[in-house]
Amino acid sequence: MISVWALSVVVATMDDMSRSTGSTRPTLRSFWHDLPREGRLLLSTVVVDALGIGFVLPFGVVYLHEVRDLPLTTVGVLLAVPSAIALALLGPIGSVIDRWGPRRLQIGALAMNLLGSALLAFATTPARAAVAYALFGVGQAVFWPASQSLVAAVIPAGIRQRYYGTNFTVLNLGIGVGGLASGLFVSEAHPWTFQAIYLANAGSFLAPLTVLALPLRHVGNAVVRPAAGGDASDGASPATPSGSYRLVLRDAAFRRFLVVVFFGAFVGYAQFEAGWTAYARTVAQASTQLIGVAFAVNTATIVLLQLVVIQRIEGRRRTRVLMLMSAVWALSWSLMGLAGLVPGSVAGAVLLTGSMGVFALGETFQSPVVPAITNDLAPEHLRGRYNAVGSGVFQVAAVLGPVVAGFLLGHHQRAGFVAVLLAGCAAMIGVLVRLERVIPAAANGLAVAEPEPHLPRVPVDAEPALSCQ
């Protein structure tokens, strides 16, 4: 495929650049060489999908508030709908992934996202927009745990962290190009331009659907049963692995890590689309063109730095990497807050753009580390549930984030909004200090993870026949 060839060229070029620095860490070319064919195919669809996401990502608030004339508080609630729906579905979704494998579930998720984006293009009322975002919620509930589980099933543990980081680079390359293009194209005076980008986003999901349905149809279809044998008394088939969410939540290290996931989502991605954009438009008085440029700066920073960061953090404590991320995000929100003091000015535009660039630096620390910790902590037969619980905590923060942002900014609490974000960054560092005391060395990036165990690390003899719910 052309996209696979293009990726190989990008990897080779970046590898030459990193080699010129004299780094002795694992090279990108060695990563590409070690990557299975299935991993290359997964990466090949990311650019196309990401272009569509980039078309619409910066403009959800603008589209609903300024084009469809919905109140800002209503927009905040609508943007929280996908996370609320996803949160309600993640429990059963994790069990289904562990029973049937992640590939089929991911196909369904992509189909829901396609339908949601197409419907949103014609959503002229809050009710129609809510239905579209509900479809996004179904897709969101399935996609993240399914995709992370599929990657873990395909990619060896020793290169998994690098895969997640490389995937994030390719994703942001597509998002950056898409966001820059749509920023120059859309206009609130011409609603059809917004309809066009949402329909283009819908079409972008066809590429991963095709790859998963055809060349990757042989992977991610079954989950290995624990060596001790499953118990069919819970209604599962004999081939279904035994286990429950109680086993997941008895993992002390994972419980503390979930608190980190919550704070990271609340002060990070929950504010990335909703809070930052709303602040930029209503407080800092930024134009749609400036928002598009700022998002492009964000993604360009990731594309330029992510592959370098992957090499620099290899073999280092992942908890320390996330502490650094928290400090960087605190700086990003501080720059955004300062932009509100000089609204509509050149200085404000520079501060807003800079805040997105700094935020991107924090993202390069987060993207390879968080999914790697989750999947290094998870036994293979519980991986769907581990990823579902992690996604569930993320969705709780994603529900609260836009609502809190909409409420505070809708009531002109500008300083309070920034203060909440800074307090969240400080709290995340405190939780990471505690997590470092209990997390296994391999999951913390200090050693290559051992092959996935056939039995959970937690004792189960007191619960011989736990439900799979």
C-alpha cells in the first residue's frame, strides 16, 4: 500500500536525523524493521483517518455556537454527551472484547463514528446534535479499548511504547494538515463549509474499515485462555477466558494509575477541544483562522518532537515522564490565561499559539507512556477490561471537563477556569509520587516487560467462579 511505503520513508528520514545527533538509544529504523506486517498496516490507515479528525477537531464549539446558534452552556453539555454514553457502555464493552477479540468491535466503532459525523453535518437543533454525539459516544466507548487491545495483541511488548508514540506522531501529522486546511476553508458566514468538513470526516473512516475487514481480518479475533482453564459456569463459552472487573480493580498499582488518568484527561484532552477553544473565542477574542493555526502549531510540534522524545524516554521511569508532562501542561494553561489579559491583540495571538505548542510538548510525553503502562499491567485475558476501565476513567473526566469549562466561562469565571486547570496539574504530580512506590519496574519502563502472564497477578483462589460482567 502507498501509505505503508510513505510511512517507511518518513521513518527512514527521521532515523537519519536522530542518528546524526549521536544517540545510542534504539533507532526508528530498527523499530520499523521489528514491526510486524500487521502493525505497519494499522499505522497505514492512521493518516487518512486523522485528516478527517483534523478537519473538525478545532471547530466543534464554533460550529454549534456560532453557526447553529446554540448557547455556550448547551454546547458544553453536547460535547460531553459522547463521553457520558461511552462511560455507560464501557463495562460490557470490556467483557465483549475479552470474549470475542478487539477487531470486530473496532469495525463497529468506526461505523458509528462515520454515521455520527454525517448526521452532525445536518444537525440544526440540539436534539439532532445530541443524537449525532450519542453515535460518537457509542463509537468512542468501543474504539479506544478495542484499538489499544488490538495493538497489544499485534505489537511485541518490547516495542509497544515506541509504537504508541509513533502512532501518535502519524495521527497528529494528519490532524495538523486537516486542521490547517479546514481553518483556511470554513467560515461561520457560510454554514455549508462546516457541513463539508463533517462529511469529509465521515468519509475518512472508510480507510481503516477496509483494512480491518480485509487484510487484517485474521488478527484480533480471539483471546488466549488462561492456562489454569476457564469456568463456563458464568455463561461463557468454554473458549472464553475467565475473569471479572473485580480482578482489575484489585490491582493496587492500576488503581493509583487510574487517578493519574483522570487528572490527565481532565486538565488535558477534556480541555483541548472545548475549554481552550471556548476561552480563545470568548475571552481572548481569537479568530477561526487563528484557532486553525494554533491547532496546526500543536500538531506540528508533536510531529517534530514525538519521535525524538520516544528515544529520550526509552528506559526511563514513566512516572517521572508523566510528572514532567504535568508541569509542561501547567505552563501551557498559564500562557492561555495570560492571553485573556490582552484580548484580540498580537500578543494574545502569540500567547494562544504558544500555549498550544507547549501543550503539544506535554502530549509527546503522555502518548507513548499511558497506554504502555495500562497494557504492561494487564494480563492478556483481562486486557479488554483493563483498557475499558482506563477508558472509563478517561470518559468521566471528559464528561466533567467540557461541562466545567462551559459553566465557568459561561458565568465569566475566567480566572477560576485557569486556576482549576493549574490545581489539577499539581494534584497529578502528587498522585504520581505515590504511584511510583507500588508500580512494577517493567510497567514503569525500567525493564522490557516479560511476556504476558497466563494468570492474573492478583490472588484469585478466594473467588473461583467470578462473573465476566
